[in-house]
Amino acid sequence: MSTIRRTGMLLLTAILSILNVSAQSQVIQTDDPGYNRRMEWFGDAKLGIFIHWGIYAADGTSESWAFYNEQVPYDAYMSQAKRFTASHYDPKQWVDLIKESGARYTVITSKHHDGVALWDTKAGKLSVKKNTPAKRDVLTPFCDEVRAQGLKLGLYYSLLDWSHKDYPNFTKNIQRYTDDEKRWSRFLDFNFAQLGEINSQYKPDLFWFDGDWEQTAERWHSAEIIKFLRSTNPDCVVNSRIQGYGDYATPELGVPVAKPDAPYWELCLTMNDSWGWQPSDTNFKTPYMLLRTFVDCLSNGGNLLLDIGPREDGSIPDEEVAVLKEFGRWTKKHAEAVYGTRSGIDNRCFQGYTSLNKDRTTLYLYLPYTPHDKIEVKGVMSEVKRARVVGNGTNLRYKVYNKPSWGNWAGNLYIDVPQDVLDEQITVIALDFDEPIKTSFDDK
């Protein structure tokens, strides 16, 4: 076999392997009788804030991946612990800002792949209390403040731990062992012990797992993990990254071209190109770009989990603060078209994004552009009772064209949208109906 062909085959094998792992991890368990009950708040929340914070913020390196990919030596990476101070960390300020953004839940990295816990773990040797100048548990006060302000609490937890002496993988080129069941059993005991700590101490509403791709569900004991967590925290929601035992799908960085085949899903997204704080990464997306992504998620019935990366001292970069504040302005103004909405009508009906309220009697049209003339909606069979601007209540003029009296098909609905009602980012128009909306695509 030629070198080129062999390289191509290896690449294809790698791609298929990645796709297979991804497909396995996205399997959703919906047969639990309590599934719909525990997922209700998640389906209504729509916006969450992700927080990547750990020792990697000291030098602004890639979280855990910097040493795994052998970009920096492991010892150099871990030496960042000596410079993690949390000296300006104010959990109330964080939660105030998260709540102001309009988020209904938040997810924080309790432990990333480097194994450094933000809480005072008794099961492991690595934590910000034991190993950094911060010398304190920084997770508990944040969790307490989240509860105090009425938000839902999510904890990110890495199933794998590249620092643990009994975990088989260390870097992309180094393995500690390949077949040692005693060591693997010790690691499983450690994993269950840490999960038990955070489950009992914080009772999170959501467990956000990561790192499942390196082992199978059987190796992780995924089913046993779920049973263990829900034995004392029965309503906890679990993301899909636990090899087929999660509640919702978790695409990353880009909105799926097609709606995910799952009852619930959530896009996790960075504001620039990095999860944790990296001072060299100034490639920030604009508030408009991020809000457009958000309404794309709403249109497909999903949530957005928008990431921030605080510095080692606990301060949040100004660019990220500005985005959260603009999200807060927009979500407050358009709340009815955000929370509790469900996926919209067929995307062939409207040049933009759409969503529906729960009883399907209000259709929301998101305009990520400035109309040059009337906007058009096609395929709506139901009679519109009112067209209005969300956020200020202005009634809009509308008219149906091309609907013959002798035919039972939809015409073309045209709506006047004056310049003076436009939002500075994305305008939302509501169409109200007396009955659940029917379109010409409903039976197709």
C-alpha cells in the first residue's frame, strides 16, 4: 500500500472513529418515567452561562489540552497552580452578571481534564485549596450564590483525569498502562468518590460530563454513575457526554445545520476561540453574531450555553462582560420570545428564524437584518389575528396576497415593519392566532 493511500486510510479510520464516538455519546435516554418532568425547566430556560476557570488561567494556556497535546511539559503546565490566586474573585458579582444576561442556569468547571478540583475534595490530592495561593474552596461560595439568586446550578465534571496516577492515558503519545484492572478499579473508586462529594454537597440541577470519548460506557460504569447520582438527587439532568446515558444532546461551537435528533439539545459556544482565558485570543464575536446564533438555537428548539473564561484572579474580561450585558438588554426586552419557546415552523416559510410558544398560538419571527420592504411569510394556513412588535407592543399592518377564494392553500403574508420599531440587534415580530398554527408543511 502506498504511503499516500495508507495515510488516507488512517485519516478515514480516525474520522469514522470520531463520528462513531460522537454518535454513541449523543444517544439520549428518554424511557425514564421521570424524564419529561426533570427536563421541563431545561426546555424552558433557553440560555445558560458556561464558566471555564482553573489553573490554566494563570498563563492563559489551553485548559488541560496544552500538556496533553505536548505543547508544554506537564510540570510547566501544573506550575500554573502557583500563580492561581483568585484574589479578585467575587462570586456575587459573577452571579449578578449571569442573572443580568438573562441566563436561567449556569455551568462551572468543577474539575477539568487536568484533575484540579475547585472544591476542597477529600478524594483527590489536587485542588485549588491544597495546591494554589488561593488556599480555599472557590466552588462552594459560587454555588451558594447561584442558589440564593434562584438560578439552576450545573457542574461540569471531567470523567477522565490525565493527572491521576491510575488513569491509563497521560498525553497523546504516552500511556501509563494498557491493561491493569486493579489500577482501573482504583480510578473508578476515585471517580465515584469525587462525584459523591459534589452530588452530596451541592445537589446540582445539572451534571455536565466531559471526556467520555476515551472509554466505553461499560468501562466508565455509566449506568451505575447515573443510578448513583439519582439515588439522592433524582431530578438531576445529565448531558449526553456519558456514552449513551444522558438526557440531552450537546453539539459544540457551531449550530447544527439540521435540528439534532433529540428531544432537547444545547449548543455550547465560546465568545472568542477559547474556553478558558487566553490573553492572545482577541478574536471575539460581536454581540450581534452571538445573538444571531442564539435565535438560531431557539428556532431549532435548543438552548445556548455561552462561555466565559475568567482570569486567574477571578476578574472577567471586559469584552465578555459587555456581551453578557447586551444579552441582558435583548433578552429582557424579548423575554416572551425566548423563555418557554419551542422550535418554529418549516424554514422554507420565512427568510429568518422562527419559534413558537408552547400552545403554538403565537409565532415569533426573528429578523437578523433590516428589511428593505415588507417581510414575507409563506405557507401559513391559519388566520392571523394580530401582528405586533415584541418588546414595545406596536401593532403592525399586514395583508395576505395570492390566496384564491376557490382554493384551500396558503397565500403569501406580507407585514409592514417600520424602521422606527427595529431593535439595534435583532427585531422580533409576533403573529398571534386563535388556534394552534397550521402550515402547508405540517403533514409533509
